[in-house]
Amino acid sequence: MAARLHMVLETTIALSEQFNLALSSPAAADSTSSAPDHQPSPLPLLSASAQNLKAQTAKLSLLAINTPFTPSALVTVLSNINDSVLPSLVTATLISTPEKYTRTFRREAEALVKDALRELTALVHDIQLIATNYDKKQGFKLSDEEKNEVTIATGRVWSVCDQVVDLVAGGVVGLVIKKAKEYLELIQDGLRELKEWDPEDDLDDDDGLWGDEFGSQDDSGPNRGTLEKSAVIENGDGDEETEDEDSGNQRVKLDEEKKYLLRLFTLTSQLFSAIISYRLKKMDETLILAGSSNRLDALTSCLQDLPSLVDEAAGSLYEHNIEFADAYSLKLRDRASEAAEMLCEPWVQGDMSDTSKQGDAPKGTEDKFSKWAAVFLRVVEDLGKDKEQ
């Protein structure tokens, strides 16, 4: 039975590696389904498999760290994982095709299942070490450290399984809402940092570079840096008044750019809040999956770009590079406007009981968000015009 246990443990590791490769292959990522639209959703199977894996790993850990150590019981649990749980978990992921469940959801499911396989492999390695030291006649006693390692590894498997269950419970639209909220938090962080940033402090810090460049302490005396700074100002191309004037102009430009970015970042933050409240939360997932998966992926991609553009624009301003700040803010305006335009009109209407009424709303249909988006687009456009002037 001990030899049988070692073989089953090796099988679990090998299967995990093979399934991981299957999920990582380009063919799997781009897979599409020719199955009829009425095929049952694979998402319940994905959730059930994750819950089953959590239950089976609980049994594994209890059998491994408690005496008597029973190889036959471990073989039974591992065989169930190998023959049923892992194939079901991976199959459910693979048939959650991007064309029906969005590329966003598919990638998230793939990443979580691959994490589950990796954590399961780590747990099985721990059990292998325990099984190697097992003697049927003499038995053995696990140290507290060894027990803790198994318990920690089991907890990691459970954590990933819970994430898979939560992913399915939230659904495709729920995942987009979750990501949108995460992106919104990043933008709000950037907005808070920009509000606290003072161009005056940065420019004052720049004055300290004189001391670093010429040295304020050496054999010539403690005031050499100050004297050389004065000499450069008096004998250089400009005078002290010109330098003060240039510094003042720079302060004005930085302050104006800060005010502009604050307005733009605030508008972007408001856009996220409006999209989450008045579009995403009101979407019927069943109708979305009927034909809007690609557009939902496009929207997610658009929203994902906005925090990085906020970060780049603010970072350029902190470096006093107004040209780059303007360039990134222009991209931010365009991308934010694109997100608003995607959702100006409702995507779907009707109910599933009457297929003739399903699909996009008639062109020109307006609702609360449509009117808000029209105002948003106009304000963003006017903000750009004011900036150009």
C-alpha cells in the first residue's frame, strides 16, 4: 500500500503539471466553442469542482498529520482528486470560452485554476515527505513544524478554491464591476496624491542643488558654495532677476497644469462611478452573454488603461515635464471618452422568454446614463479646448 501511495502521489503531481500546460497553451487561450447556445453553463461545474477540491484537501491534511497514518485512506482521496476533481475543474475552465464568457473572465478563471494546481502540488510534495518517512511497523511522529507546513499548504489551496467560487458567484459582469472598482481606487489614489503635491516645494528643493553641485563644505571654508553660486549668477549669461522670473514662470506653468490634471482626474473618477452604478450593475448577465462579450472585453480593456494614464500624467508633472504630462492627459481624455461612448446607448433589452426582443436597444435610445454621458463628453471636450487655448 505504501508503494501504491507513492505512485498515486506522483500521478497527482504529473496531472497537475499536464493540466497547467493545457491551460497555458495558446490554443486553449484562443479556444472557441461550436456547441449550441443552449448548452448548460460550465460555471456551476467550475464552482462545484473548486468546492470539491477544498473538501478533498481537507481530508488529505487530516489524514496526513494525524495518527495513525493511513496510506490506504490517502490513496482513496488522491484517486478521487485525480480521476474526478482535477479533470472537472480544468474542463470547466476550458469550455468557459472567451466568445461566450468574455476573455476577461476566461483569463481570470485560468489564472485561479493554475494557482490551485500549483498550491495542490506543494501540498502533495509535503505529503510525499511524510510518506517517505513512514514505517508500517514502527510508525512515526510528526513534528509541529511538519504539521504546520501541511496546514499552511492546505490553507493556500482553500484560499484559491474560495476565490474560484466567488468568481463564479459574481459572474462575468460581477468580475468587470470588481475590476472597475479596483481601477477606480487607483485613480482616486492618484487624485489624492496630486492634491497634496505642491509645485512650490519642488522648486524650493531644486535650489538645494546649488550646494550639491558646488559643495558647501571643504577646505576653502563653509561659505564657498554660496559664494560660487553668487559668482555664477553675477557673471553668467543671465542675472538674478532673470532667474527669479524664469522660476516664477515655471511655478505658474506647473500650477496651471496641476489644476488641469485635477479636473481631468476628477472627471475620470466620476466616469467610473457612473459606469459602475448606472451601467454595469444594471446589466442582465444572461443577455450580455447572448452577444456582447467582445464589447464587454473592449470596455474592460479601456477602463484598465485609465489608471496607468493617470499615473503617467501625474508622474510627468512631478518631474516638471509638462510636455509629457500633456501627452498622457490627451490619451487619458481620448480613452475616457471612448469608454463613455461605448455605453451611451443601452446594450441589451427584452427578456429571455421572447428571443425576438433580445439584443441591442434601438439606436438613439436614451436613459439616465445616456444623458449623463453626453454631458461628460461635452465637458471633457471643452476641457481640452481650454487647455489648447
